[in-house]
Amino acid sequence: MDALLAPAGIRAPLIATFHSACVRILRAHGEAIGVPRHFTIYDEDDRAALVKECMKEGELAERTFTPSAAAHRISYLKNQMVSVQDALRDARGPWEQKAALVYSRYEKRIREAGVVDFDDLLLLVVKLLAESPETLAWYRGLWKHVLVDEYQDTNRAQYRIIRLLTDEHRNVCVVGDSDQSIYKWRGADINNILDFEKDFPGTRVVKLEQNYRSTKSILALAADVIANNQQRKEKTLWTENPRASRPPSIAAGTSTRRRTSSRRRSSRRAPMRSAGTASPSSIGPTRSRACSKTRCAARASRT
């Protein structure tokens, strides 16, 4: 999620991602809550390595509880602002108990090392704004207007930062679509957008319902599907595009999924025998995609 923050007295607004903005805030003011100015940020590889060490110490690794699963659980708990104590107290069943134990060891290790991970950037800014009135007043005076894009993808920590920054002047505008909330597995909380009018009384809602890309037939089909969602804000999409033939419908039963999956596996295994066509292995390894936001932010902080 991106935030558009307009400093007072500056015409050109500053556009920054939430996490990069949090890095700058903590570098400038984090010492108020004990965060060193030149802290190091753990990227995903650093976190995975440390989680693996914590699991090895307690001999917790097993087939259903892998380091990647434990790291994902830790990230989820932090995005939901669940402390180690709460995670240990509320753990249900052996799996969550193991995850809470790894979380506890992980937090102890990174605090001893004086580093933060990607999720800590949000949590520490919440702590800073909540516990340092001077810092909160400074940023409220600096950012008198806040615009948040993709608001349906915000988590609880991001929500708290927005509330802390805007509770005084209440100049906040968010853009989002509850029908496009697909990141719950990463901590996104759809209630942030569903409850916006309740959280900010007097809100003016502007529905952007005209669609410029799809045909009338596709919009009608999409409306039929999304109408089954129980948690959403009502809207009626429309377009001036012509009506095309209705897209075909496929019953996605178990047998259909199996056939589709089987065809995909077969196509991946099929060798490339066409004359003059090189197989992927003969071309050599392909470069990976651009680094993730986590690694990019961590690398930027170290330069």
C-alpha cells in the first residue's frame, strides 16, 4: 500500500511506500523509543536463516512445521500487532504453540542483535507515535493531508499509523475497493475499508463506477459473481463499451480441476523437440525477478 504525504508548505507532495517512509521516520526519531539511528533491517533471507536457527535450538522442525511456515506465521502475527506474550497465551493446538515459541526466541535474538525485520518497521512507528507526543505532533504538523491508495490491503499496524497521524486534522482520503481485497493471507484487514465511515464520521464517499476496459457482458458476469460476497460495499459498475457475447461458463468441479492440473503437469514435462529450438536447460539459468520489496528496502537501508 502506498501513502501520499503532503508536507505543510511544500507544493509538490512526497510519494513513498509505507515501509520506506517508516525507515526515514525511525532513522530520524527512533531513538525516542530506543531504536538506534543506524539500525540494520533483516530481509527475508536473514529472517528465514534466524527462524531456522531458533527451530533447531528447540528441535521443533518437522514435516508439518517448516521454517518457511514459521516465518510466515511470525510475519502474520506482527501484522496483526500480536505480541509474543499474547501469542504464547492464545496459542491453540500444538502447531500454534510451536509457532509462538519460535516467535519468542526469534524476537529475543533480533533484539539482542539490535536489528529489526521488515514487519518491525510498521510496529515500531506505531510505538513511536503512540509513546512520543513530540514526534507525533511534529509529523501531524508536517503531513497535514494523507492520501492512501489500495486501502483494502492495509493491515492493523498501517491502520493505527493512519489514525495516529490524522486524528487531529482528519484530512485523510483513501482509495480502495472491498471487492479487490485478496491479501488476507498477508495480514490485510478488510474491516479497515468497510468501517471507514464509522472510524471517520462525516466521510464523503465518491463511487467510481464507470469501467473503461471491459464490455457490458463481462461486467454483468462479474457483478453476478461478486454479489455473493457477504462483506462488501455495494456499487453498480457500468460502461459505455458495447455488449459482446457472454463469456463461456465452466463448471469447476473436482474432475475438471484434475484434468486441468494434469494437462498443466504434462505440458511442463513435455520435452522441446522442434528443430532449431533450444531447451531451457541449454539456454542456461534465467535471472530471477526483481528483488522483493523486503530485500530492496533492506538493501536501501544499508547504503
